[in-house]
Amino acid sequence: MFNGTWNDFMGPLIYLQTPSNFTVSLGLRQFLGEYATEWHLLMAASLVALLPILVIFFTAQRYFIQGVVFTGLKG
């Protein structure tokens, strides 16, 4: 749920008008130019956008694994 909301592109693209309200995925799209792309800036921004997801995953990893283990148990 969180990851899908974090990476949503079409919903905010339709509803948001001002660049100051853009989501992370729309902000990343701003790095793509019409004629050229600043790849080093796009990759650096992608890493910054990825960091909160990685922090959440590694802090909650034991709960994810515990949920998988309990799903496989019968009885």
C-alpha cells in the first residue's frame, strides 16, 4: 500500500497543478528534458527518493518475515 502510493504517477499528474505540490515520481520526471537528460542528476534524485523506502523496509524487515512465516503455518 505505501509503496504503491509512494510511486503513484498518474493520479498526482492529473490532479496537481503546481510544481511545489508534486510527488516524488513527478519530481523525478522533471529531470527529463525535451532534448537531453541530465542522467547524473536523475540518478542522484532517484537514490534520494529510494532511501525512505529502504529505511522503512530494513526497520520493519522482521515483521515482514514474521508475516511470511505465520502465513505458512497450519493449525
